[in-house]
Amino acid sequence: MTSTTTSGSSSTATASGPAPQTSEVELLIGGMTCASCAARVEKKLNRMDGVTATVNFATEKAKVAYPPGVQVADLIATVVKTGYTAEEPPPPAPEPASAGIPGEAAPASDTSDASDPELASLRQRLIVSALLAVPVILLSMVPALQLDNWQWLALTLAAPVVVWGALPFHRAALTNARHGAATMDTLVSVGTLAAFGWSLWALFLGDAGMPGMRDEFRLTVSRMDAASTIYLEVASGVVAFILLGRYLEARSKRRAGAALRALLELGAKDVAVLRDGREARIPVSALAVGDRFVVRPGEKVATDGTVVEGASALDASMLTGESVPVDVSVGDAVTGATVNAGGRLVVEATRVGADTQLARMAKLVEDAQNGKAQVQRLADRISAVFVPVVLVIAVGTLLTWLLTTGDVTAAFTAAVAVLIIACPCALGLATPTALMVGTGRGAQLGILIKGPEVLESTRRVDTVVLDKTGTVTTGRMTLQEVYAAEGADEKELLRLAGALEHASEHPVARAIAAGAEERVGALPGVEQFENVPGRGVRGRVEGREVAVGRLFEELPEDVARARRKAEAAGRTAVVVGWDGAARGVVAVADAVKETSAEAVRQLRALGLRPVLLTGDNRAVAESVARAVGIAADDVIAEVLPEDKVAAVERLKAEGRTVAMVGDGVNDAAALATADLGLAMGTGTDAAIEAGDLTLVRGDLRVAADAIRLSRRTLATIKGNLVWAFGYNVAALPLAAAGLLNPMIAGAAMAFSSVFVVTNSLRLRTFR
């Protein structure tokens, strides 16, 4: 999964010469068990000349940019030397044809353990360890159960847990030790082996193996005779708790990535393509631009294209979050993965493979999930040094207790508690899990977040600039009003005007013709049609000499008044007449979207000040602003496309943090200039590329949803980090002070990671 890019502003580019060609690869990293593992792999890769790598513990992936002199094999070798495995993602496995049928199960998004061998193995290890550890814990905690020689039964049950149940920890600790490193596995392995080893010494060489020996569970460190104290419940209980934490964490991480997997699986798997007039079933991967294919009712559209035959309604809810099907007919663009809810369609493919909207959406989401927020980089730096620091603290705790109390048992218990309690996993999971869930949920709602740094921008934004055409309005001229002068019939005026304008290609003419057909039905034919450049059109309709536009020397007072009124309202007023006399006025305008006023209210509720930006004249702009609830003082009108950037920069110069919502080519530069760019997905590719957030649906209300989701995700990340930092800051001193039994420490450590992931999963309920 490699690609070649030009690093225009990367650190590998030289200031003097052109930027070198770099390639990118995504590697699957195996064997990582905590955030410090990810930090080690990232550090080793970044030490290679010209290599820039980001390793994500939650997604278990490394995104690596490397120069021409480096091969992918070199990158993999570096990871292997560090003590982990690496490989490129395998190509997608061919799916059976039935996978493309709506209603069929999508196996890859299955969250059951059976679909993941690693998860199934972890589950088996957890169940066996728990079944053996629970009796050991009960025997150690409840004196009433301690019959003669109970300690030997406890040893028999605990030994498989410490040796086999904790084997992944011991193996990882040994591997890391060979490479001169220490991770969370080192802490668990050393802690459990120390507790088990102490117990073996006390049982075989001390007094703990004597018949009639009794033990008692304490929340704090014990101050007893070292030779008669055993820690079998600590050794087995900690392993069981940590395995439970790992298992719950792995399942939660899988659920966190479910939205992206579901997005990748939305597309059809095969397609009925037309070849020489006949249908042939082929895999979607074999489809080429220009191919025509059939979409029957209930089937998915195979790829992006244009309808060339038929009419239907398409359900795009899985891509846009919009539940209402969209009507399409000949000439309309359709998007791959939407479901045909009506009649038979023949579609000509315009985009295939990685160029389709679905593929681009998935790529944006995946890139965002693999990225790192600034706050996460701080957590990573702490995780990288955390384990060695904890080992030093544990040794220091042991020596301090020995020197101050001389109590070997208490010193050992406190040191083991320090080893067990300190795990940086919660730090490593705090940001990526929230990002995975937040960006995945956004994709389900038609909101694509480009990267974690975007989240910080949404928090600071206080002003939102709305492009008018295509964003606040539909971007299409529609018939708004018809005024007939005294003695003229409104329907007749509209029918004659519509008939004449039907022969013209001008946007205003098309709006009048479409409106006339909708209101009065079929239109008569036109004879002797003539286009008068800059003034209008004329021709013969049903024996009458009809003229539309500025072709009348004098206007009756009521017609002139109607035209002035329409123009004052920001509409384009067109005079209609026949047989030499003006008979009325038709007014057209770019209609405001039904949802725009509600969207503006929602943006205000988020503390944002909406500003309308348009190249139209001020009368039109203020009319639209009034319709959606924007003050006249917040209207920037008569702006040339190239001046939109200057308008955004002026607002920023006033001290505002600006978000920009737009959809056209002429919005791209302004979107890039704004602190936060929101591109309407119904717009141009240039606008979408320039935006930080892409709103797949052409509904301005989604802009408010996008900002709310981004802020909620950022708040979740910060909440996770506060918990993760707070847990470690509070837990280590308690353990070192002897106020925590090592088994309680193990349970607390395991569930700190589970808490962080579960907190992130709450984002799945965002509405």
C-alpha cells in the first residue's frame, strides 16, 4: 500500500532545491502491548535517514514517509530489530457475489471473537486464568476456607496462571530486554514473577508450607514474618485482571474501528456491465471509466457515474446520513454504494477505484485516525520514558522501606505494587480511541474530519463565513413570482413566457421555462425565435409576437412598479409582453435552502457569528441574509472570487478566528486561508481538497453538527488524558507509600485503560 508524493513543506525538503520525491507506506505493526511500545517503534523508524513515521497504538499501524534510497524492506527490518513485527496490509480478499446484495452480512465488520484469531486466543487465556485464579484469591482472602495445606492447593492452581496465562507478558518482556528496552509487559512480568518467586521461597524454604498456616487479605502492605508470607493471590490475580483488561480493551478498540470497516464495505462487490448490448457480471475492480452498467431496484450503484437511462430514487443514507431518498434521472450524477430504491438505471462510470467518493471518504477517515493531535505527542513522550522511571521508583521504594523500617515483607509488597500499578496504556489510548470513534461516527453522519489538528481549531472558532451560492442557497435559479398587469391573465402570461424561454439556454430562461411547466403544464411551440444579445428574446407563439426581457421602450406604471419591487427584494425581474405591449413581470432568484435558516440558528447557538459572503449585489445578498437570520452588518457583498481570500484575512486581522463554509472552485483559496475550512461535499473537488472538514451532504445544518462533533471529540480526548495522567500521578505515590495491595493495584491498572476506551465509545451515540 505504497504511494509516491512530493513533500512540498516537509522536513525532508531542502530550502534551496526542489522538494525530493518521497514515498509513503502503511505498515501493520504486531507485538505492541502498550503506548511505550509504539513510542519505541516510532523513535527507531524516525532515526533512519529521511524517514518520517507516525505509529498509532490504537490502530496498530505505522504511517511512514521515506526517501528514494530507502526500501520498504528496510523499514520492516528496522521494526523487527526493535522487537516487533511489521508487514504491509494484505490486498482485499475477493468477496462472493452475494456480498454486494443489500441485507447480506458484512463479515469484516463482525465484532465477534471468532473473526479475530488474536482476540479468540486472548479470550481463551483469560477464561482459563480466571477459573484458576478465583479459587486462589478466595482461599487467600477468606480464612474460613483455609483448611490444612490450602497453600499447596493455591500453588497448584496459581502456577499455570503465572507460567501459561502470563506467557505473552513474559515473552514480550524477554524480547524487549534483548533490545535493551522496558515496556508495560516488563512491569507485569517482573511484578508477577517476583510475587510468585517469593511465594515459592516461603513455601519450600520458609515456614509458609507448614500445615495449619493461615493468611489474611489486607488492602495495604503487610508487616509479617517474611518466611511465612505468600503472594500467590497477587501473582495469579494480577495476571487475570490484566488479561481481562487487555481483552476488554481489544474488543473496545475493535468496536471503535467498526465505523471505518463498515464504510469500506459499503461498496458493491460485482456489477452487471453492458458489453455489446449484453449484460456481463464482473467484479467492481474490473470496471473502467466509460463502462455502462445496470443497477436494478435493491442493488447498490457500483461506482460514481452519470445516469444515461432510466429514473429512480437513491438511498444515500449510509454515505450522507440523509434518510430521504434522492430522485435521479438521465444526466444526474450518482455516487457509488448508494442503493437503488426505485426503477432500473443504466449508469456510465465516471470514477473508479481510489477516485470514487466512497474510497476518498474512507481514505480521509483513515488518515484522520492515524494522525496525532498535539496533545497526544506529549502523552507519547511521557509514555516513552515512563516504564524505566517506574522501574527506578520500584527499586527506590524497596530500598527506602528497607532502610526506614527494616521490614522486608512490607518493602517487597510496596515495590511490587509500584510495578503493577504503573501502566502508561491509558495515556497511549486516550487520543487515538476517541479519534477512531469520533471520525468513524462522523463518516456515518456524512462528516469527514481530515485530521486531529482540526479538532483544536473548532474549539477556537468564533466567526463562520458562509458562501451564498450553493451553500446557503441552492445554486439554481428558480421562478419566484409572477405579476400580470391589468387586463392580462397570469397563467397565459407565464405560458407564453415559458414557451419562448424554453428555446433559450440562459440560466434565467431555464428557470422561467421550468417554473412555467410546473405551474401551467405543457408549453406551446415557438416560431421565428430570435435572441437579442444583452436584451432578451422574442418570437411567435400561437400567432402572437412575444418578447421577454428589456425589449420594451415604455412600461405601464404597474409593470414598472412590480419590476422595482422584485429588484428591491434581490430578485432578477424579467418583463414579458406581446403585440408590442408589456403585460407583466416574472421574477426569478437563487432560492434559499429550506434548512439554511435553521442552520444559522444552530451556528449561533454554538457561539458563532455568521457572516454572509457573496459576489452578488448588496440587495440580493441582504435579501438572502434576512431570509436566514443574518444581520445586514454581517453581509459582505459584491466580492470578486479572487477577493474572497482578502475578506477572510480582514476578519482574521480584526482578531476573529474564522471558519469558512463553501463549495465552489472560487472558494478553495478562502477555505485554505480560514482557520477552519468546511467544504460542502456536493461542491467541487478543489473545495473539498482545501477544506479541513468535508460535509458530504449539501445541508448547511451539517456544518453545525460537524463543529459539535469535533468539539465533543476534543472534549473526550481531554477527559481521557486528565483521567490517564491523574490516575498515574495519584496511584504511584499511594503504591510507594504501601497503601495499595498489589492485587488491587493490578485491577486498578487494568480498568484504567478500559475506562478510557469505554469513555471514547460514548461518541458512537452522537446525534
